[in-house]
Amino acid sequence: MPYEWSETPEGRRLRLWPYRSLPPRGFAFVIGLFFLLLLIPLFGVLGSLVLWGLLPFGLGALWALWYGLRRSYRSAEIEELLEITPERITLHRENPDGSQQDWDAQSYWARAEMHRQGGPVPWYVTLSGNGRTVEIGAFLSEDERRALYGELASALAEQRQPGG
């Protein structure tokens, strides 16, 4: 799963990130393979004026593939960090554009909520406390959000227990 829990001296920490189905090595492979497959039809027109007519379209398609994959990588540069201590719960989010968002509340009053419908995605998970409601893990799959909600609710319940 694209999230992990860890124990800290103060409490627990949850780090979330989007799943990437194409690692950087795969990116290079796809671009290289596309380039090689693009060369196959160009060999038949090598030495003719038709080559110069087809070449811009082939290079344009290669550029479009490269641009689309790079943009997808940039949009997946999200990281959320949730820290739960007996006193506070804080959520820090790094967005793809470099901006940051922060939320915090008292751990005892913070609540995890699951919205099966009505959110931007099905099985939408939110945290509420301190008069605000924030999303968490909206980029995860439905099954991952369901699992996250269960783990998050139990982690918050543990903090509410005496000596938790």
C-alpha cells in the first residue's frame, strides 16, 4: 500500500503518497520503445521527401508521450504526513506545485470519517477537529481508503484511551 505507519517517541506517524505504476526506469523504456517503433515506418521512406513530411508528426507524437508522462509524474508528487500524539494531531500536505497545507487539532476531539458517497471520490476519508474538516488520502484507491479509514479510526481511538 502506498502508505506506512511508524512509531515515534511522541506517538505515531503516517506517511501517504500516490501509487506510481510506471517507475522512472519504465519511463525511459517506454520512451525508447516508442522511438524505436516510430523508426520502423520511417525506414521505408528514407531518402525521399515523404520522410520530411512524416518526421514532424512522429516527433510530435514522441514529444506528446514524453510530456504526458512527465506531467503525470509531477501531479503525483503529493505527500501527506500525519502525526498523532496524545495531545495533538497534525496533517501536513505537500502539493505538486510546491505549496504546503497544514491542519492540526487536539487528538481527543479529532475524528476520522468515511463518506461512502458525496465526496470527490467514493469512500472518501476526512479528518475533522478544531472546527475544520480536511481530506486525507484522496489519491488512494477505494480499497486502500477503506483500509486507511479502519487503521486511522483505531489509531485515534488508542490515543483517546487513558495512557494511550
